[in-house]
Amino acid sequence: MPQPFQKSPFGPARNAIGLPFIELQSVDSTNNYARSLLHEGLAQHGTTIFTHDQLAGKGQRGKVWATEKGANIILSMLVKPEPLQLIQQFELSVCLSVALHEFFMNYAGENTKIKWPNDLYWQDRKAAGILVESIVGSQVSGVSINSNVAQWEWTIVGIGININQTIFPSGLLNPVSLKQITGKSFDVIVLAKEFCVIFNKYFLELITDGFDNIFSHYLHHLYKKNEIVKLKKGNRAFEAMIKTVSPSGQLVVQHGVEEEFNFGEIEWIF
């Protein structure tokens, strides 16, 4: 387990990720709860909010993250990103993805992959997702300012990992849980704390040793790398080979010509 406080070459000692660990029976959204701690001046780096029942969970691009009560890991973490700069937001996202990959692969094996930008897939099925909300400058007090000149104050990281759920809503395309993969049931609190330890390790590596090794891990385990997939941009559907991801976060594909896409520009067609 990490020590309660960790020395850092960048500023004062700070809590390890997962300390304190707040366990809730029910909440609308762990990300909303984390944001309320910021507004009340109670935020600490490392604070992790876990809930057994999330009533209005947030997914990427405004989607809802639905989860069975008590069955899965649903948590949010408050991260003080210094000394990282706002331009390095993708680096933190990669750090999270790699931590999530290591955690899940420990149980599910080598079929675990990172789907750009930061979903976790087992074979062709989604096992986990990450939602990263950056808090810039005086947004902490509810006032938005120019992000080009603002200080990156906080990040709220929302994580959803399918653990013990075996029946999913019909509207979900391709979910999978650790129990479905392994046939075993797990203690979600124990696993949630284990994930925090792994993310803490990679976060410290990112701020002390840099991005290169973490990014290499990300690219090595990239979902569908060097394979042909179906993609859609607007009304245009096309096939392309997944080549790589750029250090600034663009997906690089090849289909006669090489193209790069930002997150939100394209959809995968399964």
C-alpha cells in the first residue's frame, strides 16, 4: 500500500491516490460529489469517492454510464496535476488508461486492450471507461476563464469498471465484466483500492520520469493496432488500418492516405 503522504520533487508532499477513500451507498454521480468537494474547499489530491449505487452516472460525450447496484467499480478521484501543464492533458489520460489496463489484465489476461482514447476492451467488448474533467483556473469557483493562459488546477477522474455484473441493458452495444470473463465474483472495494495503488504508481512515474515509457505501454496494447476497422465521420463511412496514436492524442489511420482524427471526430462501426 502507498504511504499516506509521498515526497515529490514538485512542491509539498501529497496524499497517495486513494487516500482518503470515501465510500458511499448511493449518489447521483461520483464526479458531481468530487466537484462539490472542490467548491466547498475540501478537495485533497488523492481523494477517491466510491459508490455502490450511482443514479446519474456520466459517460463520455454526454452519455450515461449505467451500472448495477453493488456490482461494479464506480469511483471518482481528485488529482492535483502539477507539475503537468494544460497542454499535457492527454498524457494524464494515457497514464490512467495504462493503469486501468494493468489492473484489468492482471485478472483477464492478454486479451485486454486500450481502445483510443481511453476505453478498456477485452476482445471486442467494453469492460471499462474513463471520464476526465479538467478544472482550469477559477472554474473551481464556477467562473470560466481563458484556458490558454489559465492554470490547470484540478482533474476529476471518473472510472467505471464492470466487475460482477452479468446482465446488461439491451441498449449497450458490447459490454463485458470480469465475472463473465473469469467465472469468479470479486470484492469491488478491494479491487477499487487496488486500482488506486496502480494508478498512483503510474502518476508518480509520469510526473517524475516523464511520458515516454507510459506512452510505449499504451501503444503496445492499443486496440486493433495494425488491423482494418470500420469508421464513420459524419455521413462518410470507410475502412482504415489503425496505425498509431500521436503523442498529442490524435488517432492515426491509413486508407490509401494517412489521416489523423481528434477524439469526437469519428465513430467506430462494430
